[in-house]
Amino acid sequence: MITNVQFKNFKKHEDSQFDFSGGLNSISGANAQGKTTLLKGVLFALLGASAAGSKEHIATRGSSGD
């Protein structure tokens, strides 16, 4: 079970931490706040870049995308 996710300089998340409780958790927020990035980051950590999409989806903050 994933209980905590922390991002440093990952797309929209400069320094973000998310804590999850046991059971069902929901992720909500306004548009363009990083909800999908959170899910793609978890996929990337668990399954690698191919599961999270193309490399443009996993670029870090401030990177040129190369």
C-alpha cells in the first residue's frame, strides 16, 4: 500500500508531499493543479517511463525537455 508520495521538482510540483490513509482515497482540486501529474508520477515510480507516457510527460521543473 502506498502511504506517502513526495515530489521534488517534478513538473508542477516544486516540493510536494501527499499522505494517504488506508482504504479509498480521493484526489480532487481545480483544473491545472497537478492531479494527473500526481497519478503519472506514481505510475512512473512503480512501472517506469513507458507506463507514464512519453518523456515529455515526465519532464522535471525547469528542464528543457531533452
